[in-house]
Amino acid sequence: MNNSFAQKIDENIARVADFPQQGIQYKDITTLFQNPELCGEITDTFAEFSRGKVDVVCGIESRGFLFGIMIAQKLNVPFVLIRKQGKLPPPTISQSYDLEYGSATIEVQPQYIHKGMRALIHDDVLATGGTAEASAALIEKCGGIVTQFSFIAELSFLNGREKLNKFTSEIQGLVSY
């Protein structure tokens, strides 16, 4: 990843002070979609990272859907939704994980992940890694193999990458904070 590309992405990410709570500076990636040329470059970069290495792209609700589907299309592989519990029609399998306060559950439709399928898990931001880790556990429950993770931004001070290294060392973040 070259620094000018990361800088270009960073310059197109909005900052929202005190959201979702006081003291947090939220990085809003939705502003990237105002720059179609940059979106194309981002999609191409993600696709190049994964070309020949994955059989399916799995996007985490909801922002992981945005580039995830475009990556899958570029690679000509299927796209699978990983959603919050109760949002997908059955059959589904679920995985619960801990949050800072409480827990959450995500689901996938197992009929779309076949034994031995190599999966890329994509989301917008890697923070603590809990959701991505739970997503990887879901893929493995289906018989898939997590070969890669990709994120637009990584909040490296939260050490989320450490939770994902047990699945693969191929973790791509385009911008790091």
C-alpha cells in the first residue's frame, strides 16, 4: 500500500466529533461514495489483494456489504451476507460474541459456504476485531477456510488484528489510525 493512496482515502473520510458518544471521533466512510473514481481504485486494490486466493467474499453487516459486493463482482466469485441475528431467512447458523457492554449474535446462511471454500471477510473498519473474529468462526462452522480479511480502515491502537491472526496473516487495511 503506498502512502499517497492511503492519504487520498484518509482525506475522503469524514470525521464526526463525539459520535456515537462523547470523546469518540467517528470515521465516516460513507463520504468515500461521493468520489466514484476513488471507489473504483479502492475496489481494484482489494480485488488485487484477493485475486486467485478466495472462492467467496463475505461482507459484514452493513458497511461490509458496500465494497464487499463490488470486490466479489471484480473477482467473479459469490458474495455472502453476514448479518445481525434475525435478519436472514432460514436456514442460518449463528455465532455470539462479547461487546464492551453485553454481547451480540451474527448469522450466515450455511448453504452458501461449502466445505473447503476459501473466504475473504470484508468490513469497513477493524476495531477490536470481535465481529470479524465471530464472522471467521461462522465461516469455519460451515466448513469454509478464512484466507483473508480486508478493511478500509484499521484502528490499530485497539489491537483487533491480534484476534484475526489465528485465522490468517493476510489482513489488509488501507488506512491505519
